[in-house]
Amino acid sequence: MSGPSAYWYLTRGTGVVALLLLTVGLVLGVMGPTGFRTIRLPRFAVSGLHRNVTLLALAFVVVHVVTTILDGYTPIGLRDAFIPFIASYRPVWLGLGAVAFDLLLALIVTSLLRNRLGLRAWRTVHWLAYASWPVALLHSLGTGSDARSAWLILLASACTIAVAAAALWRVATAAQGGLALRVGMGVATIALAIGALVWFRAGPDRAGWARRAGTPTALLASARTASTTVVSANTLPAAPFTAPLQGRFAQSGPDANGLVSVAVTGLTRGGVDGELHLDLWGQPLAGGGVSMTASRVRFGPTSAPSEYAGRIVALSGQRVVASLRDSTGRPLTLDLDLRIDAASGSVAGDIRAVASSASGNG
């Protein structure tokens, strides 16, 4: 069976970049009028950067739309890109993408005709166009193939936090409007962000979303057949086994509670096509390292990377021991000997799997 086409990868990549650019453009647009600028970047430069970033976002959206149509895997046509909610594939969530696209086009066209439209009409359309960001975010999470991926969840969360912070800054520094109005707008901003989180956890983050979102039955059946074929050819060998591991390392924080987060993602090779996701949180140590307070570990074949889930039970330097179980309760202990290069963000090492409930705390 052939893998995803180049169009599919372009669709994913351009969609993510477009969301990032829309976020930057929205933040610049919201905060620009407050006089937020640096000595090296005066107000007119912020305005110009906002305009150019928005144009660049539109360019990526156009490529995103074109590659989606050319891919041919889903029944999406040219009219679906402009006319919302008529597609046979996830009509609501794909329709939101069409709405965001139309709003961006309206923004560009009215900006080109600004002198003929007048300031008031242009400003009205301009503010309406800001709605393209939340609509595009809902579209990304509602119909994107990476909606449940940790990296996209983190990226969407960062974008949401940036926009919410910009909106709160604008409300706090606004010269017009009474205190009650500004407090109300601030509360509304926070409520919308929380509402988006609740929707995501109850919708795209739960199993079965593809069916509920409106994926055609034929595509669901095709995906199930493909999944069955891949899983049968891509399963973990019977434990015990040892395999080399290569992946990426990331650390962020400390946050408001003084905690740092560490994430390791990697793939095993040497006849074991596995995928590892390890996250831990804790207090940073003065001499380097982290005193762990919580953890989460997932491991499985690349076709089902969450087959086993559990937590870290022992941590000593760069040696990690994790205790996992699959959905049937079958235990698996992972003993990881990691070599982390913090400068490059790379991870190498070995992973030893033992089919035992023993934690291996040694």
C-alpha cells in the first residue's frame, strides 16, 4: 500500500505555518494601536510588519487550499474552498476553513480598495477579518489529521495564549471604554479560551471524532482496512527485546509554579519499529537535572504509539525506568539508557523492554 502523497504533507505543513502567521499578524494588529513597540521597531514598522505577515499567511493558505484539492484523497473540490458548509467531507469543520479563507480575501480586497471604500467601511471589514483566526484554529483542530498530536496541541495552545494575552493587553491599555466594559471584555476573552479547551477535550481529543466530524463512511472503512493491514505488519516483538532509540528532546519552563517540563520523543530501530513519547514535570535542580513530580509515558508500534501507557518509576541521571500497561492490563517495563544533547535537542540511546510488572528500580 502506498503512503501519503507529497500533496498531503504540503497540506499539513502549509496549514500549520498559515496558523502561525495568522497568530503573529493578529497579535501585531491587536497590540499595534496601543503603542507596543521597541526602540528599533517604531509604530509604522509594526503596522507594515502586520500587513506583510497577513499577506504571507494568505499565500500559505492558498497553497494549503490548492494542495488539499490536488491530493484527491478526500472529496474536496474548488467550490468547497470558497463556499462554506457544502462539502461532503467534514462539512462543518471544512466549512470553517472556507470562512477563514473568505475573510482573508475580503481583508486583502478591501485593503486594496481602501481609498474608495472609506475609512469606516474598511475598518469594519478589517475587524471582522480578525475572526479568521479563531475560525482557522477551530478548522485546524476539527479537521486536521494531527489534531491529537502532542506537538500540534502545544502549538495551538501557544497560539491561543499569545492571542489572549494580546487581547487582554489591548483591553487593559484601551483609552476608551469604562472600567466595567474593559473588565467584561477581559472576562469574555478568558471565557472563550477556556471554552475552546473544553470543546477540544470533548471533541477532537476523543476517540471517534473522525466519524462524528462527518468523515464519509467509505473513507472510514478505507482507513480501518489500511490500519488493520499496517498493524498486522507493524507490531512490537515479544518482550524481552532491546533496540536503539533516536529522537528529540525539549525542555520548557519554569512555569508560574516553578516547574519545568521535559519531553522526549523517539523511534526505535533494529527490527523494532516502535515509537516512544515521554513527558515529565518537576523542580529544576541547582546542579542540572530535574526532581520529578509527575510523568507520562506512551510506547507502541508506529501504527499505534499509545498501545502501552504508564509512568516513570525510576529516574537516575539519564537512565529512566517506566512501568506501562496496555488496554488489557498486560504489563511492560521499559529501561531507557538515554544520551541527551541539550544543545542540539537530540536524543540517542537504547531501550530494553521486559514483559514483567516489576518496576526495576535498580
